[in-house]
Amino acid sequence: MTLIESKKVTKVYKLGMTTVHALRGVSSQIEKGDFIVIVGPSGSGKSTLMHILGALDKPSEGEVLIDGKKISKLDEWELAMIRRKKIGFIFQTFNLIPTLNALENVLIPTEPLDGEQEDYRERGENLLDLVGLKERMHHKPSELSGGERQRVAIARALINDPEIVFADEPTGNLDSLTGDKIINLMLNLNKEEKKTFVIVTHNQDLLKIASKKFIMKDGELSKIDRNHRVRKFTEKRTK
């Protein structure tokens, strides 16, 4: 089942007198259950592709389809609702609100949605339990480690039960051991919760566990490979 598809997507930015071709005719498909890793050198277009596939940005040319619908035909409210209900985002910098505790941060995406807040609260508590933070849900970000803050960000990305989760360098600000634990957590959510993941990273180790790998170069999707991967990322490093 295809969740998101790009067709010959081009993205051009104007920086003063300079024209930057961030993407050059990228075509791709994200299927339900994928664990996709997007790699490539800095400036290759990885994050730009993620933003466009996640409906955070629109292409200059080409088309993106979400559930078969062309996002270019949708207004800003419709796009916002797709992002709220279908897509979760995890960012390298966590993007947690410092004055709110872990549970309150997880519940932020539910504020504009219909539904019983008590039901959302229960789901938030269950998600924090799932990511190993049952005893830390009332702590503020300053009272949590980097790995714990990233776990809060993962729970927040899952609060609206999205079909697909985009992660931009989710282990970039973490030490190697903590990063390995976050990777295993996402793999487990992919397996147990049936969540589809698309991860932008510089971490070459992730290529061996991806179900599908997108290799970017100079704004082009230079290669797409499929793996028969193991389900656990080996934590081979020592303290």
C-alpha cells in the first residue's frame, strides 16, 4: 500500500542572485511498513525531500501524492490536518517546550483536534510508558537527559496515531550508546506498532537495517535499494 509518492519533484530556491536546485526530478514511493533511511552528503537534498514528502513544503515542479491525493490541490488547512492526523515528526533538536513537563509536551499536537482530552491524556501516558518514561512523565525537559528528551519527542510524534513518522537526524545530538537505543526503539515501533518510518541521517550504520534506502546526491535520488534486514540494531559500542 503506497502512503506517499513523489513524481519528478523539483525544488528551486532563490538566494539573492543565486538559484539553488535543491531537488532535481525526484520520484519515490513510501509503502506502509517501510523503514526508510535517506542518506547523502550535506547539501544533497535529504532534508528538503523529507519536508516535501511530509507536506511541510511544496515542490517547485512535479507532484506529491498522499493517499493518492495531490497535495498541490489542497489548501493550507487541509495540509495542516494531514500533518496533524497522518504524519508525525521527530527533529534533531527535540523542539520541546521547556516550561511544560514530558506529558504536557506529548499532548501539544492534540490541542486543536476534536476528542476527549482525557482520552488523549491516557494515550500520552501509555506512549511515555512504551518509550520507557513512565516514571519521568512529570519531569520538565531540563530534568531529562538528551536520550529521554528524544523519547519524549518520539511519543509526541505518535500521539495522534500517524501512519508515517519522519525523523530528521534523530540521533544527531546524542552519544553513540543513547543513539543506538533510540534506533532500536524506532525499529520496535515499526515492528510492534506497524509505524512507517522515514529517517534522514548521516549515520551510515543505519543503511544495514533499513528496509529501503534512498541515497541522495546533488539533489537527485541516485539509488534506491531494498534490504532484507535484521530487526534489531546491534549495540556494539562500549562505554
